[in-house]
Amino acid sequence: MINKIFKTLLERLPENNRFERIWILAKTDFKKRYYGTSLGIVWAMINPLSQLVIYSLVFSVLFKNDIPNYTLYLFSGLILWMFFSESTKKGMHIFPSNLNLLENVRIKKYNILTAAMFSNLFTLAFNLVVFFIISIFFSLPYNINILYLPLILLNLIILVYGINLIVSVVYVYLRDFDHFWDIFIFGLFWANPIVYSEAFLYQNKIVLALNPVAGIIVNMHNSLIYGRSLDFPLLIWDFAYSIFIFVIGVVFFKHYSKKITEIL
């Protein structure tokens, strides 16, 4: 039912009304994710909170983790990680899952990817609101460094969009790629300072710079949890890394996305 409604809306919009098309796609995709469930959008909150409880029990109780404000440290890392993980997985399958749209509505492939990104941003924003509400009970002392948060999120968005430009096309040509990506995502989770400290994983800054997601999470912790100024050399490097991936993604997408509909 939802698919029919938004398909009709898209068909009625002028082709040059790109932003309206993206907005309709994003809103519809977000609604579809929780459509038909009893709790609806509450699942967007239950998912990160359930992971928070599990990891918190394991690493703070069983392994006696002594990281200050560990619950919020863990929650903020999980929020960013879930956005990265879910966005790239969804981006990989975006064209097969929207084949009907590609075949029947004149819409640019970039717009479909952008709409999916906005849909995931809705969930990210919702989780951040939950984080700020929970932080009230922990009396987290915010200061002016929290204003760096949009910059950190922008870094992550550029990185994820660039990756999606690549994996969305690779999956069309190589359907086994999603299995590889699942393994990669699983390994990458444990290579990030989410459940344990940055110092435990990355005593060498050069090694930290090899993982842009880790750098983004480190600066997230600095800004949001500990009220510190950002590690600006790391931030600049992560932005350069993300922009590089994005440029590579644009070139790759332009070259290999032309025959996506025919292959599917």
C-alpha cells in the first residue's frame, strides 16, 4: 500500500523537482521500516538500548571496565556504529530493493541513494535525542565543545555516502559481496573504540588514522562525553579520508552504474 502511494506521488512530481522526490522517498522508506509492527518507531529506540544493556553488562560488570561515564561512552559509540553499519548494508541492496521504482519512475539513481541516507539520518537523529534524554540522568556536564558534533556527523555522512556509491554498484555485479561485507562489518566493529577505550586499541596514532570510523568515534567521545576539544589533526585526516572515498565513489558510480537496471 505504501509503495503504491509514494510511487503515485513521484510520478506526479515534475522531473526537476529533485528535492521533493528525495524527501518523499526518505519519509516513505523510514515509515516502511516500522510499518505494520505493534510498537512502530519505538523499535528504533529498543534496538540501540538493548545492545547498550548487553554490552554494558558484559564489559562493565563481567570485565570490570573502568572507563569514565562508560554507559554513555558505549551508547554514543553504538549510535554512530549502527548508523554506519545499517546505512552501508542498506546502501548495498538499494537498487535491487527499488528495481520497480527504477523501471517505472523517471528518477536518478543518486536520488534513491540520497533518500536512503536521509531515512537513516532520521533514525540517527532519533537515537541522539534518546541519548541526550538519558544523559540528563547521568548529569553529563556539557560545554561549548558539544558544538563540534555537527562537524563530526558531517564527516561520517560523507564517508558513508562515498562507501554506498561503491557498494551499491558492486553488489549488482557481484551478489556474494554482501557476505563479504557482513564479515568486514563484524570485524570492523571490534576494531573501533566502542566497547573499550581508544588507548586499549590505538596506542599509535598512525594506526588510528588507518581507520576513519575510529577517528570519528574518538572525536565524538571527546566532544560529547568528556567535553574536550577535538583532535583536530585526526579530524582533518578523517575528513580528507572521507572526501577521498567520496570522490572515488562518484567516479566509480558514474562509470559502472549505467547498466544497473539491465543487469537487475
